[in-house]
Amino acid sequence: MTRYSKVIGTGAYLPSTIRTNEQISETVDTSDSWIYERTGIKSRRIAGPNESAASMAEIAARLALEAANCDANSIDLIIVATGTPDRVYPSTGCLLQQRLNIKNCVAFDIQAACSGSIFALSIADQYIKSGAAQTVLIVGTEICSRIVDWNDRGTCILFGDGAGAVLLSASNEAGILSTHIHSDGEYEDLLYCPNPQVATELNKHETGVINMRGNEVFKMAVNTLGKIVDETLEANNMDKSAIDWLVPHQANIRIIMATAKKLKMSMDQVVVTLEHQGNTSSASVLIAFNEAVRDGRIQRGQVVLLEAFGAGFTWGSALLKY
């Protein structure tokens, strides 16, 4: 009998502080209309001084557990996707495990930038299908606001903070149908964040903020996500019309619209949250998925395509029957 990974619960958390385009335009040369026309973003959430990747992950995780009516001690694997961990080590996964008071499970982080949650879904799916895990908690959690140069108009307008979670369980019913993940380090300099405590190979010290060549990243994202759509559909011998919902990484409305066009999908079938959240990196897909599940748009039995593209470059998709 085929063993699937089934989504049994979702959760998300967004900090209460809102930073609008108008507020950003007070300190850098930009405007609300300039930002919105190019990105689709109006505002983003900013973590408070006492919030951390782990604290936000805990809230999202507890909501997912509550939605699944599941006890935390039933979790036997925690995977946290983050590029903004609380500490270099221990992992944010271990910090989350401690917060949830779980003793008997494995916990670790993965770092695949904005594609992190898709990579985590793929890893979790392999654990469950192989029988190595029964119940897996996946969390994407990011405090991007702390690695953004708020004087750089090209990046500070894009990013926000938040956490999203999904709980997967082994099932005989169809769940995750396939995952597809890729990376190519050739483009490392187009989008990166240095480690300020470690010298580069050229022995130069850089500040630990996001660096991005936006136009080049945009072109790569559009082309690469188009290919991942084709790969996913072909692997499942599925027509575009069989997909009920697209849940994309929330980076830029133009990238999202290009992917929807590739699928010949109406934007009414696309979950878009970036207008009031910005780009929450590895958390964005799970935050968007949770929102559409909880407001009733995504229904049980529907086919959902999740996809993301991020620094590395990394990219991937997960096709699932919710």
C-alpha cells in the first residue's frame, strides 16, 4: 500500500508592527506608488525586539498542532527552514523542540533561502514515505528586517517577518504527490547575505545585510519557475487544468502573475499575501497556504501547487492533494 505524507494542520504568525511604504519613503528616496507598481507590496510586518525566529515558530507550530488536534509529543521530526536563525547553533529546530517540550524527536534546520519550506517539505516527504517518520512538523520562520539595509531602496522595500507551519502525517490517502527541488551555485553573487563574523575568501569583511541584483534575479525567477511547473506536471502526468490552487513564494507580484500565466490560471486561483506582508522568505509559502486553508478557499480534496525560488539559486515545487 502506498504511503503518503498528508497535511493535517497548518498555522502561521505575523508580528503586530506594520511598516508601510509611506514610512519607508520618509527615510529613502521612494514612494508608495513606486514600490507598489514594481512589487505589489503596500506594507510588511516587523518583529518586535523581544521576538525571535524560535518564538514566532512556536506560535505557528502550536496553531498547526491545534488545527490537527494533535499532541506535540506525537511529533517525531521537526524541520525548521530559516535564513535568520536565533543562533548559529544550536539549531532553531532544537530551540523550537525545547519550547514545545518535546523530548523524543529529531530536530534540525535547513537553509535554502526563500525555497526553504519547499525543501523542507521534500525532506519530510522522504522521511514519511520511507517509514522513518510518522508525524513531521515543518516551520518556515524569518526575521528578514534584521538583515536588511534600511537605506538600500532596492531591498528594504521587499522584506518582512513571520512564520508559517504545516504538520504532516503518514496516510494511506493521497497527500503530497511529488516534490521537485533544485539548486545552482553559479549565481551566488546575484542574491546573498554575508556572515559578518567570518572573512570572505578575499579577506574582506562585509556587513551582514542582503545584497541583490534585482533585475537579474527577476529574470532567473520567471524562467526557472516556468520550468518547474512543466517538470511537476510531467512527473504527475497531469494537465494544467487539474490544479485548483497555486500557492507561490511571495516575492513580487509580477513573478507570481507570470507563473499563473504559465499555468493558464486566473489570479482568482492564486493565493497572494505579499501586499500586506512583503517577502517573508522561507516562511512565505506556508503563511500563504495557511491563510487560504483557514479562510476556506483551499478545500479538502483539491490539488495545490506550491512553488518557490530563492538565493543559491534554489528553486522547487510541491504538488499535493489537500
